[in-house]
Amino acid sequence: MKAYIKNATKGVIRFLWSLRRPSKKENMRQLNVRGFMPDDFVVRLATVNDIPALSALHVQVWNETYWNVKRTPTLKTRQWQWAEQFKEPADDWFCYVIVNPDGELIGFAKGKKYASDDLPAYSGELNKIYLLLPYQRLGFGRRLVIKVAEHFINIGITTMVLFGEPHNPSIRFHEAIGGKRLYASNGEFHGGYGWDDLRRVAAL
């Protein structure tokens, strides 16, 4: 009974979160109003010069995604975190940003090497992927993940794991690009996904 109630609660939260997301049609309409087309956007590696814009984007998207969390990370915290991240060896991690024609960052995806005795089959981790609400459902998230997959392949990594929130509506996106659910030993799903062959993702 407890497991049923827990799953039902997650389902309700996921439904409420999905109501906050604009439709694909509305996002495309807004894109057209600005005179943009999806192909006008560029995906590139983030650099240390992106820290101010990347930090602000991180705060905004986090707040959009986890709107029901009272204590949210501040811009100062995010700036410190990204500054510390860029001090880490470039061989261990990377981040791709997607930029609109006005030069504004609208999303990012961070990857890093992964090693765990709990999931020994996976060598890469899609550590973060965030996209502003007005740009969701337009293929930008897929483009970011493909770039991450290609990057991992280029450094000899062909598997990837992601740890997300099970009640986030984006879990459907993870499944749409080939992610398989990872279950705990008790059979519960906690938001983890695995990709056993990133070459399939890169070919999407």
C-alpha cells in the first residue's frame, strides 16, 4: 500500500509539472514571432567566458523546473560552482551550450566520466541537461544529448548514465532517446537511466 501511495503521489507531481510546460505548438509560434527557426541555433562547447551567462541560465532553468522547492540556489552560488568546475581537468568533464541567434544561452548539457561499483557497465554520465521552457519540445534537448554522446564516443566512452527526478516530466524525453530505466535492488525506480550504446544516440 505504501509503495502504491508513493507511486501515485509521484504521478500527481509529474502531472502538475507537465501542466507548467508550454506546448510544442506554442513554443514554435513564439520562436517564429522572434524571427527564429530551430536551425538558426548553435550548439558549442562552453568556455570559461560563459560562466556569467551559464550561471544565470542555470538559476533560471532550475527555478522553472523545480518551482515547488522553496530554497533555491542563488546566482552567486552557481557562479562559484561553475568557476570551480572550470578548474577541473578538461579531460574529466565537458559542457555544451545551445545559443540563439541573439547570442543568448538557452540550454546546456554537462557530461563527465563515470565510475561506480554499483553500475560498472557505465563509463560516462549525462550529469546535467537544462533547457528554458520556451525552447522545449523543439528538438534542442535532443541536439544537446547527441553532442554529449558524440563527445563521449570521441574519447572512447560508449555508455552513459543519468540520474534524474522520477516525477520530472522530462523522463519521457530520456526514454524517447533510448534511455532504459535503472531500478534499485528493491525494484523501485528513482529516476536513473542508462544508455548501453551511445552510437545509437549519436545516430538519432
